[in-house]
Amino acid sequence: MSDPSKSVHQFKVKLINGTERNLSAYQNKVLLIVNIASACGFAPQLKELQELREQLGTEDFEILGFPSNDFGRQEPLEGIAINNFCEANYGVQFPVFEKIMVRGEQAHPLFKFLTQTSTPRWNFHKYLINKEGEVVDYFFPFTKPLSSKVKKKIQRLL
């Protein structure tokens, strides 16, 4: 059994609709946690993230999107408007959470935990989490979700 203090499963987060979700609900799933922003030049990656989710299935894999306004004020939307944007423009069906801070003193505890491995320098920084909830890799924003590098690393964990 893995150490809970080294796992994302110890955290509670709020979905975009305000419902609290314990990340332990994702035990035994490989996760790709991404800080997203609707007005970012990387926003088209939302479509690729959704395609990746569809290709790999949702039984053992999930993508978790965390909107953030930390970089270039590129998340001007609030609340459900973020989710509506993601669905309408990119067909996003994966869980989108409340807008949070992902860096600095005010960062959400989940991201303080994630940044022990790599601090996001921009939107669409991706953290790969194994089924035990441990951070096993990360990808910079310019790494496309459908790249063979990302897909191979996820498939090895499934």
C-alpha cells in the first residue's frame, strides 16, 4: 500500500459546480492533471486532451482540468462559464474543477504537492499520476497531449 502523504488521493477539490470531490475517488486510475486556461494559446490542447481520454478510455484513465489565472491572466472566465467554454469549443467531457491558483504561496494544496516535482511555468503543464496517486512524470505546455511520448507513458501505467 502506498504512503497517503505521497499521493494526490489525500486532497479534496471542488468541481466547477462547487461539489466537493475527494481525489481518492480516482484510486486505481491513471490521471493526467492539467492546469488549463480558456484564453491561452495552448487552449486547443483541450480538444486533444478530450481525444486522448476517448482513445484511452475512462475505466482506468482520467484527465482532471484545473483552470488557473496565474499565467498572463489567461483565464478571465468564472465558474460554470469555464466549463461551458470547454464543452462548447472543444467538446470537453472530463472533469473541470474550480478556478484555483497553481503557483506561489496562495497555490491550492494539491498544486503545492504537485510542484514538488515540477513547477508549472505556464498554462497546460501536465502531471502524470499513477494508480497509487503518485506523480511519476510531467510534461511542459508545448508537449501535445496526443504526442507519442505522452501516450506511451500513460499506456505503460494502464
